[in-house]
Amino acid sequence: MILKRHIPFLKAVFYYTISAFGGPQGHLGMMIRTFVEKRKDVTQDELMEYVAFCQMLPGASSTQTVTLIGYKRGGIPLAILTLLIWLTPACILMGAFSFAVLYVNEFHVSLDIFKFIQPMAIGFIAFAALKMYRTLVNNTVTFLIMLIGGIATFLFFKTPWIFPVLIVLGGIVTNFSKKRFPEHVKITPKHIRWTNIWLFLLIFVIVGYFSELARKQNWQNKRVFNLTENTYRYGSLVFGGGDVLMPMMYEQFVVRKKTQYMSPQEYLTGWGLVRAIPGPVFSVSSYMGGLVLRGNGIPLHLLGCLIGSVFIFLPSALLVLFFYPVWYNLKRYAVIYRSLEGINAVVVGIMVAAFFFLMKDTNVWDFTTISLLNVISVAGTFCLLTFTRIPAPLIVLGCLILGILF
């Protein structure tokens, strides 16, 4: 009966999942449309707090954010269900692509249907940035924080430390204000589950130990243990999302002579495919896991996809469900409350920088048919989100149809 009460929410998570293109920045615009405006599961301020908090943790930030939305609605059980619904479709698709990659490469299967998805995602980013700007940037200090944060993010967009550093600095700056915690707001402390952090550390040690043992003793299926350790380590230590995960995996699975499990073309095909499907970018790990264990039969190939799917997201879930109650309880203190104003302004700056960074890499200046259609995709998505109530999946469908026609 308790689950039945949450079925409408879980359905909304599923519809969000199958329409969430564009990586963490693009996902945020769809979160605002789905969970803030349409369903009101969280307020915009709460969502911005989740986003800022998750930027300070390693792992998949959009995955952690949507997990916290489920946590807010129904505690740990609903958070886990939300997480599973969010990552399963993308992981299944990327795992399937690991079987089909030979056909994509050898038969030159066209992916042109997805060519207007990135411009559409930029439109979602513009929508989210404007919404947040109107709410969160309301004085000279927050405007300057947004401006400086945006410029720094644009210049160092692919540098992993930039996001947590800017967020911490933004929180420090607004602590010089005289803003005090409002007396009428009372925060009920949340229970901190220490099991989560101990489990995170225990798994880290165990997978590392067996990976090293398998390597030294040259076990027959040592790749299984090595893949598990590699994947869990990436999920535990990567700041900055897919742009940071990509070179780490490339060095491990393509460059190193002892672990050259795939060609550069196969590797880059996976990253191209994950950008063209909805869901978390970290689901590319399912594809990589499949390729690492291919050649040893279908069961091991499937096991590789499963390892890649589970161990890339498990650290993110354990960390966010441990640290968020800690962060929430700390909000009772004025120093944390004041910092939220600066942290939120930094998040707006990051969104603005993401818009310009992605526009830089999108063909919109050539005055060709494609460049014009890219502009239409960006502007049309932004206008539809801002001035209409058209559901996000229909906008995605429209851009896919545009890809078929042109």
C-alpha cells in the first residue's frame, strides 16, 4: 500500500528517464519541468540545494540529484527505486550496444537521427539557467559570484576540481554577510546511516584486494576482478562527470598495453552512443564492461555489462545517502545557512557556462541548413519550455523526427 501511493511519482521518474538527454546540465532543465513545475515533488530551492550538494561529491551528479528527490518523498526505499528506474533503461541500451558495436563500425550504421539532440539539450540548459537566475541571483554579491563562477567554469570546464572548488568559495564569500538563520524555520535532524559509509569503504578495500590478487596470481578470469575494481574506483573518485570519466577509461582500456581491451574507434563509438540516448552519461560503463569481457562467451559478456552498470553507480548512491543527512543537519548552523546563497549563485554560473561551452562546440555559425536547424532546435526548445506546457518527451520526439527528415 505504501508503494502504491508512490506509483504516480515512479511513473514520472520513468518518463523523465526516457526523455533526459544532454548530460547533467541538460537533465536539470527537465528536472525543473517535471519535479518542480508539474508535480511539485520538490521546490526549486530544494532542487538547487540538491544540485549544489551533489557537485561537491564524486560520482554521477544527476544520478545523485534524482536519488535525493526520491529520498525526500519516501526515504531510503523510494530513493533506491528511483535510482533503479533512472539508470536501468540507459544501462540496458548501452549494454546492448556493446554487442552491436561491430555492426555500427563495420556497416556504418547512421546515427543522424540524434543530431539535433545536443541543440535540444542546450535549450533545456538555457531554460534551467533562466529559471534559477530569476530565483537565486537577487543582489550584487550573488550576481558577481555567478559571473565569476561562470567565467571560471567556462575556462576550466573539463578540469575536475573546478566545480567543488567554486562551490566552496561561493559559500565562503556569502558568509561575510549578516544574514542569520530565520527563527521561524526549524529543522528536524535526520538520522545518519553510518552503515552507508562503512559499506562504501569496505567494498573499496575488498574489490581492490581481489583485483590485485587476481593480477599477481594471474587468475583465469582476472578481468572480472580487475573490471570490478576499475569501475568502482571511477564511481568513487571522479569529480566533474563524463568529461573526466572519459579520459580515465581511455587510459585504462585503450592506452595501457596490458589492458588494451578495445580499439580507439570502439571506445569513441561508445561515448558517441551514450550522448545520443537518454539517462545518465555514466551508463557508458555498461558498454565498456561488456567490451572488456567479450570473447569469453555471452554469459561473461553480460556479466561485464552488469558489473559496469552496478559498480559505477553504487559509490554515488552510498555517498549521497550518507552525506546528505549530515549536510541537512548542519544547516541548523548560521555558517551553513549563509553559504547556501553563494553556493546557489555558483550553480547558476555553472549552468550559464555550460550553455556557452556547448554552444561553442555546436554548428550554429555556418549559415547552412544544419546550422539554422540547430539554432531552431535551441531556441524552439527554450521557448516551448518557457511559454507552453508541452511535455519534455514530446520535445525530444520532435527533435528525433527533425533528425530523420534532415
